[in-house]
Amino acid sequence: MELRLGLQKAMHQLAEETRLRAMHDEFIATVSHELRTPLTSIKGSLGLLEHGVAGDLPETAQEMLAIASRNSDNLLRLINDLLDFQKMESGKMKFGFTAIAADELLNNTCENLKGYAAKNNVTLDIICNSAPSITGDSAKLDQALTNLISNAVKFSPFNGVVTIKLQEIDDTVCFDVIDRGPGIPEQFQSRLFDKFSQADSLNDARGTGLGLAITKVIVDAHNGSISFDTAYDTGTTFRMIIPKQQSFVRL
């Protein structure tokens, strides 16, 4: 009798947790979609103003416009990260594996980030010791590399250099992203890949707190690994390792 009541209670609790989880996912998706549409329109309008469609603006107005544009970029990035992470957590994110030239992937990602790096007075230094082919989802791996490199840029000192190194290690391809920033505080290291985690004390730069969590999901989906090495006032190296070949295609 007690066993049956215990099983009924456990089943009821599981059903309630499933219901709450579904409500949570639906809420995140609905809010994100409802916010993204008007925010995209706002961002487009701000971009037109920045490009002088309304004529030359006073210096004070230009400064306020730059602040509004930067904050709209941050908010749109948060919404996109929320949608991505919600899909990944619920298993709805699809991965399409194809043959990828690792050096082309890295060069394209860095090319897209040159403008962001320049705005932060940071130089991207690419070192490719080989040009291996890997099996993976090109767009998702680009997203993972973008998260790692943009983080390195964000925490780099003025006129700093971020080094991105590509090399083969046995049957894997290794991407090292190296910055010369302040390092990751010891108390933060154990939860570095948790969602909504940020080492805000490092500087005034703020992100979504989802980038590294999303990156880890992407790397895990490729049967790879991600790790870091950091030292105070010396910098941080993130190492992303992806197998050259996959034994299956993950959907």
C-alpha cells in the first residue's frame, strides 16, 4: 500500500515538473519572439540614423544614439541566445554534419569579428599549423568560435592581441583562443559554463551569460571537449577540441 502511494506521488510530481517545464519553455519562446520583432525594427531605425539618413546630428545626439544602438545590440543578442539555449535544452536544436575545412571556418569567423575587435582596439592573430578537414555543423561551430573569440576580445586590454591557434592533435582538431586579459577569478571558474554566469567583476563589459553555456552544448554535440587555463593578470586560454570524424550524424 505504501509502495503504491509512493509511486503515485512520484508520478504526480513528475507530471507536475513536466508541465511546469513546458510552461517555462513556452514562456521563454513567446517572450523572446514577441521582443525580437520590434527590437529588430528599432535596431534598423537606429542604424539608419547612424548612417546619416536624417542628416548630421549634434555631437551629444550622436553619443546618445551610439549608446542606444549598443544597448539594442546587447538586448537582441540576449534574446537570440535565450532562443538558442531553449532549443538546445529541449532537444529541438538540429545539427547537420558535413565536411568542413577547419582553416576556412576559423578564417571566416575571424573575418566577421574584425570590426568588433577593431572597435575594442584589439588585434586578432591567427595561427594555422595545418588545414585539416572535420565533420561538423559549420554554422554551430562558427557560433561556438564566435562566442570564445568575442569573449577574449571583450576581456582584452586596450591595444591587446587575441591569438587564435589551429592545430591537429591525433584524430582531433584543436582551436586555442588566447587572451592577455585579467584572468578568470577562482571563485567563478567552477561555474564558468553554467547558464547566466558572468564574471562581472573583471570589467564593465557585460554579456548575456549564455555564450559559454551554448558553446559547451555545441561542443558536446560534436563529441568534443572544451577546457580553459587561466592565470591572474596573465590571461586565459580556451581550448576547443573537435574530432575529425563523427561516427554518426546528430539531428
